[in-house]
Amino acid sequence: MATAATLSPTDTEKLSKFKSAVASLPQISENEKSGCINLVARYLSGEAQYVEWSKIQTPTDEVVVPYDSLAPTPEDPVETKKLLDKLVVLKLNGGLGTTMGCTGPKSVIEVRNGLTFLDLIVVQIESLNSKYGCSVPLLLMNSFNTHDDTQKIVEKYANSNIEIHTFNQSQYPRMVVEDLMPLPSKGNTGKDGWYPPGHGDVFPSLRNSGKLDALLSQGKEYVFVANSDNLGAVVDLKILNHLIRNKNEYCMEVTPKTLADVKGGTLISYEGKVQLLEIAQVPDEHVNEFKSIEKFKIFNTNNLWVNLSAIKRLVEADALKMEIIPNPKEVDGIKVLQLETAAGAAIKFFDNAIGINVPRSRFLPVKATSDLLLVQSDLYTLNDGFVIRNPARANPANPSIDLGPEFKKVANFLSRFKSIPSILELDSLKVTGDVWFGAGVVLKGKVVITAKSGVKLEIPDGAVIENKEINGPEDL
């Protein structure tokens, strides 16, 4: 990466005005003010985001370790307890379920058997704590958008055998593109004036909240960080055991890329270090190469394992200068900019950092109702809070599911299925228009269901549809 350039006189003046405007914002802490100013200064200095393509190397098995090569976990439960007593689980809980038509935190959407993402996470950790007599705590990093709701929701777990801590990630002012001034200093002090600066903020926020020092004082050594909507991100003893034995400060779980994941970041070896390569850093002429699954075979699941002492050392030295992701938005017709960072990009700052190439089962995100259909179907079962894939499905890949806008919101999605169809033998499903499913429907092979404009198409109870295109009742 190129080093930071010096600021032009115009940018120096912009930064100076920005600093004084931020200094007078009463809504945020001194830590948030300095973090935000630092980010803007780095952005203005035009730190080069592109990598030199010719220097990229494919990581070896020492750098991206195959999961199958990890040593088995100790059979002695006492040794397992020792491992787990060093662990903290942290879920990124800052996102709202707005894309799926929900108002609160995404983690409270019901996933299966009436249980939410958060319920499943709590049940998983509870069963570990009960089985081994350990005390793995759960941390939730909220944003100012999800904080109040999460505090209320967490109360229902008061009697569980699990310590739950919450803390907020930073709150930064959005900047008006025209003059780079903070939006709240122009009178927009409501929620729209602010943004959470991406999950790369997890490291400073963990320290600024006081949680990091508290965990270290309890003898905790590693934090497992994952998105709260990834049902595959469960505690893995083999990974934890490997990191402790090999003193790896940072581990990113990667998994083989399919055509659905071509935009996901990948790990590369670059100038002697392992680092994350995101599509935003790829020069235009190499984007197609980046998206190919021949050269870049793996992508980042955002399941990260990080040493707590190393986080403390690097945050206190202000050494985590992750690539800046500029995210343009619009608020009340005003063009604004928010600068974000990603936690995966921190890999290059840690010593002895590795990737582990994990099975696809550890990456099961629910980003849309089409994903919800998969996890609510007979493709999966639920055991101790773990969502487990049905071994009866022969095809290792999940079916591709494309539901029309009528199914986009969770409430609409649920109302359109009397029961979730059986999809064990399904390859692909595309649904368009006003379609309603009866109970006990079975879908196999390639299925396309299209309701003509203005027509309500009902799939009857018990229908079995295999390799068919349905355009009306006459096709059933």
C-alpha cells in the first residue's frame, strides 16, 4: 500500500473546520470524536486503496490452513473446559432487519421453531457451559440503532447460565459531501445525522467500553467475532485449540467460493503478510479476474478469532489502520458520506495471522427471506440451538432460491406459506407474482412458478412439483 500523502491546503482547511465542528458536538464522547477525525484525516490524505496486482500471491497451506488438517480436540473434558474458559463470543448486533421489513434488531427475527437468532446463540452457549462446566460469556456489539431494543430483549435471558454483556460501537456524524462538514452541526441532530462506522470499529469500541480490560482480567484470551445472522458461526473447539497451541493472534475463517460469493473478500499473501483483498481495492481491469473462482478460490465468512491482548496492544498504539470504505448516502435530498472499516481488513496488523479454510456449513447467513426459506425447511434440523444440515440431501450445495418482491418482508413471506415446502430434492426455485403455497407442498429439481399480473395463484395442499414451469392452475 502507498503511504499517506500530505494534505493539500484546501484539504487542510476542510479538516480543520471539520475538527472544530466535531469538537462542539455534545452527543458523542471524546474517543468517538478523535476516532472520527482520524478517519477523515486518513481519507483526505488519499491513502492508496489499490494493491499492486503483480505482487499478489496465492496463500500456502501454512497461511490458509485446511480445516481437515487441524488436530482433533482433547478428549478429556477437563482440557476442553480449560480451552473454553479462555474464550469470549462476540456477535455483531448493530444491524436492523429493515431489508426484511422488520423494525428492530435483525437478531430478533424468528428463524426456526419460534426461536430468534439471539435465542439460538444463547441456547448454543448455554449448552456448552452446561456440558463442560465453563463460563463462556456472550458479548453483543450494538449500534445506537439497536441498543435500546437489545437491552430490553436481553432481560429475558436473566436466568440463563450465561453472562451477557452489551456495548455500543461508535457513533460518527455523517458528512455533507459538498463541504465535508458534519451533518448534525447543520441542524440534523436526529438519528439520520449519524452512522455506525462498520464492524472494523469492534476493536476500538471493545477497548473504549472497558469490556476488553475486564475480560483480560478474568483470564480470557480469545474472542470469536461473527455476524449475528450467520447461523453457521458456532464455537469450534478444533479452531480454538489450534490458535492457542500455535499462538496465532488472528484467524479468519474462509470457505470455498461459489458463483454466489464472487463479490466476497479473499485472502492473499502480499509483501510477506496475509491480507484481505476486497473488491473495492481491485483495479478496474482486474475485477473479472477477482470474481473468477479459478484464481481466488476462497472468501471471507467474517467469522474471526482474535487474541484479546493483541487487540489491546494494537488499539493502544493506534496501529489498526484498516482500508477506508467510503459509503455514499442521501438524507433528505442532501448527499452525505460515511466512512467505514471492516474487521477482516485488520488481519495484516496481527502477528502470526492465519486463515482456516472451513466447511461451507460454517457460513449460513440469513440476509433475505430466500435464506429464511432454506433454514426453515426440511434441509435443516435444530439440535441444542445448532442448525444442522439434513444428511438426507445428496447435493452438497443448497438450492438457489429467488422469491419475488411479494415475499421480501418477513410477515408477507410467512403469510404466503401454510407450511414451508419440502425442498430436499430441489435444485432451484424462482417465484414471481402473487403466489400462495398450501401445506405439505414438495418441490424437486428446477421449479419456476409465475403468477400472471393481477392473478392470484394458489399451490394446493400436498402438491408435488418436479422440474416444471407453472404459469397458472392449468399447469398444476
